[in-house]
Amino acid sequence: MEQHKSRLGYTLGMLSLFLCGAVFFLIGFFPASYSVAEEDSSVPGGRPTLLHGVKLEPPPPSYDSFILFLVDALRDDFPNATSMPISHSTACEKLSLHVDIPTVTMPRLKSLTTGTLSNFIDIALNIGHTEQVEDSLLHRLKKQNRVVSFAGDHTWVQLFPSEFTRHAANNDSFFVNDFYEGDKSVSKVLDSELVQDDWFLLILHYLGLDHIGHVEGNTSPRVQLKLREMDEAVQKILEHKKTSNYLLMLSGDHGMADGGGHGGNTPAETVVPLYLYSRNCSKPTAGTKRYNQIDLTPTLSVLMSVEIPTPSIGCLIPEMLESMSLEHQMYAYFYNAHHLLNKARVKFGHDRVRRSDYYTWYQNATLLHKKLLHPLREGDGSGASKVHYQNAKLNYMRVAREISSLLSESLVKFDYGFIALGLALTTVTSLHIVISVLYLDLTKQLKLESINAGQLFISVATGILLNLTSHGLDLILISSIWHSIFLTIPISVAVYLTIDVAQALLKIALPPIYTRRLKLSIPLPLPLLACFAIRTLTLGSSSFIETEYKTWYYLGNSLILLTAFRTLRRRITKANVELDGRHLYTVASTCLWQLRKVFVMLMLLTLMRYLHRLQAIRSTITIFSLLLLWARLHHHNQRLQSVASGAALFLVYCYRGLNGQVQFFELAPYLISRIMVPTLVMFWCCLALVLVLGYSAAFPQTKRFGDLPPRQVLLQLLQTNLTCSLILSALLQKVQNIILLPVLLVALQQSYKLCDVFATSARKFSVRLVHVYKIILTIFLARMFYFYQGNSNSLSTIDLTPGYIGQTSYNPVIVGLFVTLNTYSAEIHAFLYLIVHTLRADLRNVGIMQLQPPYSIAADSLIVPLYAALVMLPAAFYLCLMVGFRYHLFIYSVFSPKVLYDCYTVLVFYLVFLVTSLYFKLFKNDA
């Protein structure tokens, strides 16, 4: 009989190497910074003072003081005559700014102050970011000893720790339950700064609107109240500054998606308003002109009479320069074009620049500019002067836009050495584990799961040689010698696994005349392969990625329906043969009735797509969902555990009722605030009781469980983990999504029963066929419910609210844990349920479970490695596609968020698998 051994260690190793490869790929594909210090240091500094031999004088500051009023997540359609009447009616100019992705705070602030594009990977660094910007508008102001005051988001202080003269940062910027207190602190600072009035630049960054969007969505009534609050703050500034020469700029760092989040590329997220206010201003022009957010940096630089930051690649905003004289305006356009031309010379070389069209435009503009200097200084406003002025201005702007576009494209840098290493590790680990699952005989023959000393020596030698060659050819750019030496390890591992995979593929590809024909260790049904292949191939289309939920809805339901009809056909055919064709109608009706639960399940799966339309009866649905979840958990729990879990779920409803999300007793607001915390405390006590009662099976001194076999103890512990995780998820999920938890369990149970019936009705029964069907259906159902929950491949749909339930301050570990558990609830619980189901099936000692190999042995010898292979393989394939699509128009808006989701999905599975395998190692010693 074939030996079945645990393969947890091998699977863990392959997953670890895959994640290492994914990290290398992300480092190479998304370098931590676009700017190159050597290039920036080569750009000539200082403001130009000569134009073809004519002396130029840089203009003085256009205003005595500047105020940057940032409202986090203020999208373009929020300010209007109703929501912000004062701000809307008194604005001198109403402009729009286009925000580059990623639309999160930290990279937006870098673009605002440096005038350059931020990297997409900055979205991952947005939380807990400590990097300091080396050159910016604030650095230039500090060199002139200007007083800069700040109040608001603490991200500013992390980016510019020593550039503010005074600052009052909100240290709980990530605590999204704070709608008002942080903004009140900013307004208090505003009051004191208006009185002090010694500052040159005042920056205010309000966060309340962004927090309301994350928690309650963009349609929350609090949004309008918050906008009115912001309008009052603007009014306060305008009334205080009536006699001053000031410039007030009202804008947002990024917008807000329709769901309330941000991070994606929808117009609601990438377009923000820019309202300008000053003492003497003309009426706003008809229509709204749109500029880039990075254009604000060079424009403010010339208005403040400081040097444009070296990294800046932005253009000027003409409407903001109208307060300057024509001579000073002409200087501003000349200075910005001159700055960008110097950057182009450093980036592309002098010869290429001289041959370009934009250099000709620049030459023409400077000649016209020189002709204009004398008439402008003499105040000549003749028609010829105006024509020369407009032509020079247009040429300068053409030069700036052209060079800015070229520099933006050139900022896309890839470290192909790291990309190649990452692809090598992810690809070979995926192929390695797939081969080891499909060809057990070959795995034993080549000893793929053990280490060969000779092969290891060759791999290390090859790794050292490849490392030296890569550094010699500048394929890998690392300044630290220790990091360079360390790279030898992953390179050697990649070489070792590549040799393994090459040997295995060679054996598989050889004709049978040279070697014994290799047989697959597990059956691969064509319908399953077709569905999985279709899903994988759709990753190559941006449209399919944006609407991936439709792919899963179609394939998941189709696969279940196809399996049900194939089972029905086989059972009817078998019964018809036994009865010699008699009573066919009765047989068909009976077989169809036996599959009634499957068809009810399919109706439930269809209904889950329309949860968002059932808001009117969400209290009823919530009660039904919690009762159904308790009923499902009751099958896996002891009596005391069931009582404690029921109490915990009752407290979940109470908590939602106190929040006003479901119907509850009418209580005074002060009483609700006093009851809220005790309710959560009692919930955690009930959850802890469920955990303790379940884990008591693992205590040797407990006589009740002393005689239980280790496998029974293992089952008890995993069931307890599943129960606690589901109860906690019920607290974290949105009210309308709680029903997904019990329906997922029902769908998995009915799918597994369908797989058992399908396998027993097959001509040749195979336990492995049952496992393959169950694994595929588990993955498909998990992904379907992942999208039922409202998730997508856009970063703006990440729900941050669960991370702050019961929290009074920002704790990144707890927030990350809760948000991950909420987002990947279906993925986590589907895998845990599959393991628990497999262990429970072997303990029944009935039916097909009597067949060899023992059913539960497959939990760690077949199910885990095959499940891991099916999670890793599409992710590895998608990483390869990313290289081919690296210059695609939607690479950062569509493909890049997807790659982050895929890599994080593998990481979540890795962590769940790591915990589960620990239990297997400790308690399943009789397998």
C-alpha cells in the first residue's frame, strides 16, 4: 500500500520561498523611490539671473502670507453652494487638480511639496511611514528662514521633522473613529495662529471628512455636517484676513470613492478642487480648468520667491500668477521652463535635447522674452508687445508640458535583477509543489523533497557566479556589500529548485521508450481544469481584472451546477440499468429530490449578490443570520460552548443596535456611550470562554479528555479556532454581510456532500477524486464570498472600520489583524472548514471513509500541498504577466493593485497554514 506521510514541512518551505520571491519582485518592480540622488545633484541650482546677456531680477513674494487649507478626501463635487456656501461663493478661482495614483495621503503630500510623482509602492508605506523628504518647498522656505506653521495629520511631521517652525500634529491620524476631536484641535491652532500672525506659510490638514468616509461612506449625513464645519473655518480665515495681502488655497490631498474609501483610480478619487482666495481678485472664469497636483509646487515656489525644488517636474498654473506683473509672470514661465530643461539635459543628454522640438520652442520663447523686457519695464502695452508676450508665454508652457511629460515617463524604473530573481523563485516554487503533488513516484525517484549535497554545492557556486555577474553588469543595484553577499542565498536556492524542476520536466517529457511511463498521482477532471484555466487566463485582461467578481460568480455557480447535473445523470443511468428501464420518471424525480439542497444552495449564492439591496429589512436579516450561524456552530461545539457562543452572538446584535445599525431599544445618547464599552467587554469574555472550553481538551490534567486520541484533540482545537474566528468575524463584518458567514458554511457542507455523492456514483471510485473536487470547490466558493462581501481589485474598497471596533487609539497590529480577518474572512474560514471537515469525516467510520488511504491522512499529505499549489500557481502566472504589461496604460491603475492583493492573499494563506500546521505537528502523531 502506498505510504502517506505528512508534507507540512515541505509545503511550508515552498510557501516561504514563494513569499521571498514575491518580495524581491515587488522591490524590483516598485522601487522605493523614483528620484535618483546622483541625477538631482547634477541639475544646476539657483534662479536664473541672465537672459541672453540681459540681467534679470527674480520677483519678490506675491503675497505676505499663504494658507494651504487641506481637507482630507475632499473630492471635486463636495464643495458647492449648498454644502459650503461661503467657500463656493467667495472663491476667486475654482480650479481642479488631477491626483496621481496611489490616492493615499503620504504619496500625495510628497507630490504636493516636491512636485514629482510618487511611487505606487508608497501605498504600502503609507502606514507607519518614517522616510524623510530631502528636498521640497518647505526645505526652500527654511533656507530663507521663513516661519512655517502646521496643524493636522502627523504624516507631515514624519516627512518633514525639522522644517516646521511650529507644529501641532494629530498623533491619532489613523484612528478613523475620530470624526471631530482631531479637527477641533486643528481649529484651535488656527485661532491661535490667526492671532499670532507671524507666519509666512500656514498649513492646515483636516482629517474628519476622510474618517467619516471610511466608516460611514460618502453618503453619510455627517459628510454634509463636516463640509459645513470646514466652510465655517474658511469663513473665519477670510474675515480675519480682510485687510491682509494673503493667498488662501482650499484643496484636498485626494478624493473619495463612492463607497467612502480611496486608493484607486476612479474620477471621484483622482480629482480634487483647488479654490483660491485673496484680498483683490476678479470673478472666477467660466468653466473649471484642470491641472496636475504636482503643478502646485513650482507655482507656489515662484509666488513665494524661493527656488523650485530640484525634483519638481510640474508646470505652472497661470490663474495663480495673475497677481504678478507681466514682467514677473514672464520670468516665472522662463524660470520653470529653464528648470525643466536643465533636468532634461541631465536625464537625456545635451545632444538629444538640442535636437528636440522643445529646445527650438525654448529658444524662440527666450528671444521673444528678451525683446519684451524693455517694453515691459517701460510700461509699454502696445499690441505688438501683447502678441510677443502671448507667444513667449505659450512657447514656455509648451516646453514645460513636453518636458514634464517626458520626465514623468522616464521616472518609471525597474530593477530587472530583482524582478528576475523574484520571478525565478515564485515560478520554480510553484512548479516544484505542483510536480510533487501530481507525480508522487517521480518525487520519490528524484528526491525532490530532500536536499542533495552535490546539487547544493553546484547551486551555491552558480549562485555566487550569477551574483558577481549581475553586480558587474549593474543588473542588481545595491550599495551595501552585506546585502550583496546576502543575495547569494536566494539566488542559490532559485538555482537549486530550477535544477529540480528541469530534471522533473525532462523525465515527464521523455518518451516511454526511455523511461517508465509516469502516472498522475491524483485525477484531474476536465471540468475542474477548464474552470481553473479560464480563471487564470482572464488575468491577462484589464477588463476582466476590474470585474473579476463576475468571473468567479459565473465559474463557481457553473462548476457546482455542472457537478450536480453530472451526478444526477450518473445516478439516474445507474438506477435505470438496475430496473431495466422501468419507472424512469420515478427514479429521475427521486434523484432530483435528493439534490434539492444543492439547488437551494445555488439560489442562496445568487441571492448573496444582491445583499446591498436588502437594507430595509437588515435587522430581520441580522437576527436570522446570527441564529443560523449559531445553529451551524452548534454542530461543532459542546453544550457549554454553544451557550457561550450564543451569548457572544447576542452581544454582537446589541453592539450593532447601540450603534444604530439595527433596530434596538431607544436609549438616551449618554446611556448608549456608557453601555457600549461594557457590551464589548462582555463579548470578549464570552469569546474567551468559548476558547477556554474548547482548549480544555488539550490540557493533560483534564480527566475528561485524558483518554482521547491526539487526532480527536486536534479536531477539537481546530473546531474551536474556527468557531472563535467566525464569532469574531460576526462582530467585524458589516451588518448586511453577517449572513455570508453561515451561508458560506452551508454552501461548503452541501458542496462536500455533492462531491461525495458524485465520487460514489463514478465508475471507478477514488478518494483522491473527492479531495480534488472539494479543494477546487472550496477555493471557488471562498473567492465568490470574498467578492460577495464587497471586495474588489481596487484598493479603495478596503474597509478600515473593523480595525477600530472597540479601540480608543490607533494600534497598527490590532488594526491590521482585524482588517485582514474581515477582508479575507471567506478565504480563512473556507480553508479551516475544509481541514475540520476532512478530520471529522475520518472519525465517522462509515461509508466511503472506510476505504484506504485513511481520509484524514490526506489533510496534510494531499489537501494542504494541493491547496497551496492552486493558490501559488495563479499568483506566479500573474507576476510573469506583470513583466509583459509593465508599460501598459493601466499598469498602475489596474494591474498593480491586483498584484498586491494576490501577494497578500498568499501571505494570509501562509499565516493560516502556519498556525494550522503547528497543531498538526503537536497533536496528529497517530496519522
